[in-house]
Amino acid sequence: MRLLFCLFLLTIHTASQAFTFAPTSKLSEPDFLPVDQAFQLSISAAEDGKIIASWQIHDGYYLYQEQFGLSGKDADKLHFSPFTPGEKKQDAYYGEVTVYRNQFTLPIYYDINLPAGTQLSAILSYQGCADKGLCYAPQKVPLDFTVPVLSSPDLINNSSGSYQASTTGSNSALPASDVALSESQSISQLLQSSDVLSTLLVLFGLGLLLSLTPCVLPMVPIVSAIVVGARRSTARAFYYSAVYVLAMALTYAAIGGLVGLFGTQLNLQAQLQNPILLAISAVIFVLLALAMFGVYELKLPASWQQKLQTPTTHSGSSWRTSGSIFLAGVLSTLIVSPCVSAPLAGTLLYISGQGNTWYGALALFVMALGMGVPLLLVGLFGPKALPKNGEWLEDIKVLMGFGLLAVAIWLVTRWLPLNSHLYLWSVLAIGLGSYFAHRAYQIKSHPMRWFLAFACLLIGAIEFLGGAMGNVTPFQPLKTTAFQSQAAPQESDLFDVHIGNLEELNNIVNNQDSRPILLDLYADWCISCREVEAMFISPEVLPLLKNVQLIRVDVTENSNQNKALMKKFNLFDPPSLVFLDSQGQEQKALTLMGEPTKAEIVERLRFVAEQ
């Protein structure tokens, strides 16, 4: 326990540095203000047919005129007055735009012919940026009010005149207000608007959600194997699980600190996802699985064991064992489970905007602790669930061995052809089913072994049949998708162009095609990218793609040119979708980071088609 205690003290000391590092790096004073402090909004209702929205804008921040918009149930009954002149600015994202600084008032008129007492409900949207380079996600504010009794009938003409004059302007002020924020943008916005303690609690909760995703699930067989090797001692199993989770959390903390320091330039996990390293890692897991099967005994020479265990017999656990598990936790975080789901993408986006190394480390450390809760539960309750002796103990070891083989398959499928995936999972399931069938036939067996044998063999047969049909999804092997449809395009036909750097992107922007551009950030090792491709050729999405230039941005090599392109659009890892207009200007409100939903893609494609 001394190792775990020392690591815990080191972690507490590291976290304290986040609050005392430097006056300019305090968590309460980030480089960028929360959005509600940068743009302080007040709304008041008047009796002359209008509502007054007023912003106090902090020095160094500004609002875009083009980003004001109205949406919602009664948006058609509301309209802006003509905008007042603002400051002309050459913006890196939108070209020449009109912006407002310091203070801005926007009257919002409603139809004055509406009966007094009418309830109106709508959404006011706006977006602003900081001069230092951060652009906030579009903000949406509910407008709910009751039409008052008119004090002057003469205002009807003035109000209706304003309506006619501003109809066109209000429509043009809706570049993305009707498009829902992506999950990553919503999470980033939530974190920006929270205080320090609330932010850490939110991050811990997001970590719990991530524990049910491929960010953590591949680690469960590894921790389970550790529990099996802990000789069924609950204290020792929990201790080893805690060492593993602490290693994972400290690794994420290091990533968070580097993201806070370097922003999107880090991309550490992507640098470790090359086929050679993945193949070596897969071979290691296969060898560990063979040891669980009893093919050989994995241990040090007796003389070495005696020297290593002599000074640590009183503690009940070897420093070398703890160090090995700690190293396994670090490598598993970096190699086994590279994950850029929406919660993690939103958190990384938030950290990169703060520019605070210690805060970034603390943020991802807390999130990783949330991710590690299920792994700790495996360590705490796993030994109690294991049989104390008998034939089932051998079955548990073999089951953990197959779990390690599953991790190996998970690694190699990142760069193997799609049509091979279901066959590999089929072989794994049939192998496990054959083991249980052999055990059930060999000894007087509990009916559970027969049930497990039948279930695994059935799953293996279904996976094999799905592979023969040309399907690619392990959890839905028999689902007919556009992949095997004769009308579905091949990958080479689906994408207009494949690129990997900014120069190639500029050539596309300058071509004769006037359609908007959709960039699909992709890598061979990215499992979620395959899911995005399946969404592209689904019946709901495929017809809408004709309205855009679909460009695949391949960052598999993670070259400097790849990194420069990702840095330009503030992207961390694939999958990500970036929308550009026909002039090559990014529509930031439409960006999707992490695996999107089909509904999010459809909504954005329909929006750009209407522009």
C-alpha cells in the first residue's frame, strides 16, 4: 500500500499546484472569460411592441452582427429592427464582418396586432469571440413573455414598418441558429459557464458516462485478468485495480496538461496508433492469453523471484508487480483505448481554450477517475464473485484469456480490412463455445456450461454469417446496411477527393465547384470513423451528400502537414466533421467532434443545402 499512498500524495501535491502555480494561472482567472461574463445580457419588455435585448460586452470581446437570430415556436411573430452600424472587421473565419463592442442594444419587435395577453415563446441566438482568438459556441436564450396592453395605437404603423424593413435582415442573421449544438460544443459551453467545483463535478460525471464507451470497455478484460491473478484476495485485487486506475488517471492528467499547454498540436494518442505498434501490442495480449490458457507459465526464474519478494513479503504485494500494473495502465490508456467521444472532445476543446497547464491536468485527472469507477468495482467485487475452488476457477481463468484475445482483436481491427472483422469475432466466439462444450462433455457438468457453449457457438455462427453477407458491425452482424447494397457507392466513389494537408484543401476551395465543403477527418486506426462512413451511405444521408463536396482528410500518418490542418480547425483526433462554405470559410457552429449521430449529420446537411 505504500506505493499507492505515495502516488496519492504526489497527486494531491500536483492538484494543489493548479491553484498556486502563478497569479495569472489561477483557476478562477482563466485566460478567457466565461461566456456569460464576456457578454452580459439583459432583456426587458416594453409596451410599444418591442422587447429590448442589451449586451454589456467586456473589453477584448465582440459580437457578430450576422450571428443574431430567432428560432422556436413563435419566431415568425418576432423580428429585429434594422441593425445599427457597427465596426468592420476582417475575420479569419467569416471574412469581412460587422461586429459590436462595449455595449449593444437590439430591439426585437412583435406583431402589435396580437391580442393583449398572448403568450409568445422563441429563442434568441447570438455568437461572439475574443480578440485573443477564442470563438464561443453560439448561445441560445429563451424569450417567453406576454403581450401587454397597448398604450398608443399610433405605434402600429411604426412597428409594422420596422417589420417590413427588417424581414430580409433577420433571415440573413440566421447562419446557424436553427442548428442544434453538437454534444461536444454543448459540453464545452457547459464547462465554460460553471465555477471550478461545479466543473470538476461535471467532469467526474462525464467520466462515468465514458466508462460505458470504448474508452474504457477494452480495459475491463485487463483488470479482470489482474483480479484473477490476485489469488482471490479482495484487498489485493482492489489495490491492484486502484494502481491501474491511478496510472490511467495520471496519464490522462499528463495529456490534459499538454493540451492546456500546446492546444490541439499534441495529438499524443494518434502518434501511437501505427500498425507496427498495434501489432506488437496485439501479440503481447495473445501471449498473455496463452498464459491464462495454461500453455506456459509466465513467471521469473526462481532465484529472481526470491530476491524480489524477500524485501516485500511483509507488505503482501511486490513493488515490481505494482510497477508492472502501473505501466500496464499507462500503456492501455495510450494504445488500447484511444477515444475521442463527444464528452472527451468537448472537454479537450474547453481545456485548449483555457491555456492553463495545471488546470488541464486536473480536469482530465478528475474525468479519468470517473472513468475508472467500473474498473475499481471489478477489483472490489470481482474476487467475491469468483469461485473459491473447483472446476469453475479454471473456467474463469480461460474466460479471462479469451477476454485478452478480444483486446488483441480490438487492436488489429483498426487497420485490417472491414470485411475481416466479423470473421475474427466469429472465430473468438466459436473458440469459447468449443471450450465450454468440451468441458461440459468431459466432466459431469453444470447446465450453465451447456448454455454458455450453445450461446457462444450461436453467436459465432451469426457473426460468420454476417461476414459472409458483407456486413461489418459486430453488434448487428445480420443488419442489412448500405454497405452491401448494389446501389451504394464504393469508398472511392463516395468521397470527391482525399487530402492530407492545407495546400490540397486550398486547391479544392479554388476549384470551379460552388458547393459547400464537408471535411471528414479520418484515420485507419479510428473505429468510430467506420461508423461515420456507414452513416454517410445510409438512405437518410446519402441523397443529401450531393449538395456538398465530401472530402476525406486522412490523418493516419499523423504527419506535420496533418497536424497543421487539424490545428487550423482546432481539431484533436478523428472522427470530426467540418463544414466550409464555398469560399472556404469554416462554419464553426456546424462542426461535429467525436462520433456524431445520424440526426446531427442530416440536420447540418439540410441546413447547408438551404443556404
